[in-house]
Amino acid sequence: MCGIVGYVGAQSALDVVIAGLKRLEYRGYDSAGVAVLADGGLANVKKAGKLVNLEKELVGHPLPFGSTGLGHTRWATHGGPTDVNAHPHLDNSGRVAVVHNGIIENFAALRAELAGRGHRLESETDTEVVAHLLAEHFAELAPGAGAREAGGGRLAEAMRQVCRRLEGAFTLVAVHADEPDVVVGARRNSPLVVGVGEGENFLASDVAAFIAHTRSAIELGQDQVVELRRDGVSVTGFDGAPAQVRAYHVDWDASAAEKGGYDYFMLKEIAEQPKAVADTLLGRIDASGLLTLDEVRIPDSVLREVDKVVIVACGTAYHAGMIAKLAIEHWTRIPCETELASEFRYRDPILDQRTLVIAISQSGETMDTLMALRHAREQGAKVLAVCNTNGSTIPRESDAVLYTHAGPEVAVASTKAFLTQLVACYLVALYLGQVRGTKWGDEIQAVIRELSDIAAAVDTVLETMEPVRALARSLADKNTVLFLGRHVGYPVALEGALKLKELAYMHAEGFAAGELKHGPIALIEKDLPVVVVVPSPRGRSVLHDKIVSNIQEIRARGARTIVIAEEGDETVVPYADHLIRIPATPTLLQPLVATVPLQVFACELATARGNEVDQPRNLAKSVTVE
């Protein structure tokens, strides 16, 4: 969950690193720190709180110029968010600096071992043990050990030796004053990517950190160590053997990660949703009229034999999976389950060679989802990833992938990633229908056309959101909001409640409206805001009639009803204290438009309560530890 940047080149390392950390602060903002190699030594500054606190500290305590350095923004795991626990961590000599993302599970034993050899460890973190271990192993290596043609210098060899002793999930980046033109990184189950420039190279948790300098990147695989020098990059496994890597080109630029005149990244990303939806659909029908995905390494013959689909995801992605289940079962007639990835492998799920697991993750590094994916593959199941991040771990370890093409999403609360995940899941469902023959080609193309119309529908919703913003401002003093929905509206209700929890820090719950009389109706009291997502009166009219009855039930008990209903639905008007209109869409596709007002509502309510919209407390964008 932490943000990491490393640099070696000719520029001021401090300037490059600070600029990169600003782009990565969404990954963690409990503390921040930098270290620069300069004048034969190592200089560092670190500070609790957001990156701005570090920048203020650097004004009073400027670092000398150096062209090699690293930095870190932290989401606290081991030890609270204090100056001492902030990264980088140094050894006792002050010549080694390390930053870290992840959790080192055996750090307590290593810490005790180091203390027994006279090391003084000052922080509460698991990271500090790595700095001390690196210093020890580096000192034991003779000068010239680890020749560059064999995988790098002494620091790279020391890193390999240390990594072989570590247990857990980690990304590590380190520098040593005795190798002033070298940055070394390592990864296991945690994101790290190389940026390749001209006479300079970069390491980061995310390409956003170096996109202003280069769009050429290299994927790092599992259990690999990378050494960066100005003139090149070398990658080995933890065993020292040269590693195969894949270079790729980032298809967006620095401007895509900027606010573009909006007060918050979240507002910008909400506004980008029509384009994101359209981009995710782009080029999905080939010259012969067939639907295609990005990378499918599963033969059609295998997909035709699939007798169960299991979707694994967390948070917002899980809500997308709940909607995907409905589409998959409707369009393919294959039984489908949606599972929380964090619970999946611990319940001994029944999987075999005829099971297709769909793993949904915006970052492609979500640790719970990655572990679920690996468990599924160990059981013989095939895995298809839905992901927004090219080159990330989950797509690389899957048998197929469909990229969402949402572009960078910086705000912690997901918006355009969610809508594009929905689009991608609809495409997966249609693709399975195509392969298995449960949907004709003209039927698939008709749904694709309906999906293509959604971008304009989302645009229409965005143009009519001022009353929603005004409503949100009027509710800023409330403590609770409830959400109700049926069928595809139930996951939308869950997503609306999640957004309010994340951003407004309010008690918010989403319920299946049919469960109202089985307990939740006891929560209804005078003037309690209840948001109701109403299905279309067309098609599934029984569901529509039932939820109108639910609205009457809660209104009779004093609830303040906030009703989301499609244009032309007049039956809800007498029972809605506040009516939010959305364009009419096919039933299964309604979440693509119904979710948008809830995003705007949560963002505006958080703003009215004085909360930080892009960086809500205690949260980070990517959950890279279990």
C-alpha cells in the first residue's frame, strides 16, 4: 500500500523523487521520507503526516545535491505513523537506506537475532531489519563481488542474500553510500516497476511516479532483484540467475494523472467515466464480427467445458462481481458464485479443471485477490483477470486478461474503475456466451451497441447532478444513511453505502430490499435518509412493484426517501421525497448509470463535512498486504 520511488541519473534525485511521491501519495499518507546519496555519504529526511509535512521539513533542512536517491509514502502496518517509523530506514552506520512496501512476517525473529549481535533498532517497523541485514551482508562481500555481468554489484548480491531470508510479501528498494550510482530493488508479491530513460532509470510502485520522464517500462516478476545504474538495468532471481523480463510502453501520459482543473482527483475521475466506458469497449469486435478479449490463453474447447464460474474480488470490485454473476448466469446459464477474495481460500472451496475463476482488481496487485488466484490455479482451475493496470501481477499470473482501459485512477475511492470493471465483466459474460453458443452473434452485437450507448447516458447523468449535490449538502449533519436495492440494484446499494463510509465517515448500510422486513426495518426512524435504487418498470415489473411497496413501508415509518428511478417511471413520484432521474437502460446495464449519482452524492457530502476526498483517513488505494 505504500508508495516507493527510486532514481539514478543526472537530475536532482530529490526533485525527481518528491515529484514521483506526489503522484503516489494515494498509496499511503501516514508519513513520508527521502534519502539522497551525496558527498560520499547518505542524507535523509522523514516526517509523519502527509507529504506536505516532509516538504516543509526540507525547507528548513535542505538536502545536498545528489543524483541517486529514493523516497517513500507510508500506509502504516507495523508501528504507528511517527517520524521514527517513517521510511527510509537506515543501518547504524547511516550508509544504507531502505524503503519497503508489504509485511515481513519473520521480522521479530530477525530483529532478535540482530539485537543479539549488537545492532540498535530504533523503530517499531519490520522494515528496519532489512537495512541492518543489508549492511551486514554488504560488509561480508569482498569489493568487486557480484560482478555486473553476473547480475550486479555488491549491493545487488547483498539484497539477494537478504531476500532469501525474508518471509512474507515485500517490495524493497535500497541504496548504499559505498555504491553511489546504484539503486537496487526486490519484489515478492508486491508491486515494483522499472522506468527506462536515457542516461537515467527509475523504480516505483506505479508507473505514475515516472511517467513525466519516460513511458518505457519493464515488468518485474516474482522473486526478482533489479539493479539500476545510469547506463542500464540488470535483473536476476533471488538465486542470482539472470531473469527474463518484459518491456512495455505506457499508453497514457503525465497529464492523465493530473487534476485538470478539478478540485479533487475524484471529481475528475467521475467526469472521465463516459470516456473510460467507451475506451473499454473500443475494438472488441473483430473483422468477422466476433467479440475478442485482450489476452486469452484458454482454448475455446476448455471454456466450453466450464461448469462453474467463481468471481473473486474485494471492496468495490466485489460489488462489480455481484453484478457480473447476474449477467453470466443470464447470458450463459453457467452457475456462478461471487466470493470475497479475503475469505476464499480459507473455506476450502470446491474447484477443479472445469471451474473458471474471474479475478477482478483495479491495481492488479490486491494481495487477497492474488492469493485467491494462486489457490485456484493450484486446484487446476483456469483464471481470467479483469484489471486496469498493464503488467501487474494478477494479469501476469492469469490464463486470460481483459484490461479495463480506465486510465490512471488516483482517488482512493474507486469510480471510473468500477464502471469499467462492470463493462469488462459484461464483455466476459458475452464472450463465454459466444464460445458456448448460448448467445448468437447478432445478440452479442446488439448488447455491445447498448453498452456503447451507455457512455452518452452517463454523460447525461453527470449534466443533471446539481440537485444531488444540493441534497448531499443538506444532509451533512446526518449520522446514518441506508441504501436499498433489488436484483442489480442491490450491489449498487452496497456500493453507494461503501462510498459514503469511505468518504463521509458515516454509518451507511446497503440492504437487499426484500430483506427489509427481516430486520433492517427496525432501523427506520423519523427523517432517516434512505436511498432506494428502483429497477425499471419495463421487463422485470414484478421487482419494480415490490420495491415501490418497500418505499411506501419505510416512508410510512418516517424515512426521508431518496429515490433513483429511470426517466418515465411515474409510479414512484408520490413516494419520493427526493427523486433522482437516470436514463432508461436495459435492466442488466442499469448499474452503469445508477451508480453515478451515488458517487457524486458521497463526494459532495464528504466535502460538506470538511473531509479529505482523495485521501480518506486510514485508507490506501491498493491493498497489497493480507
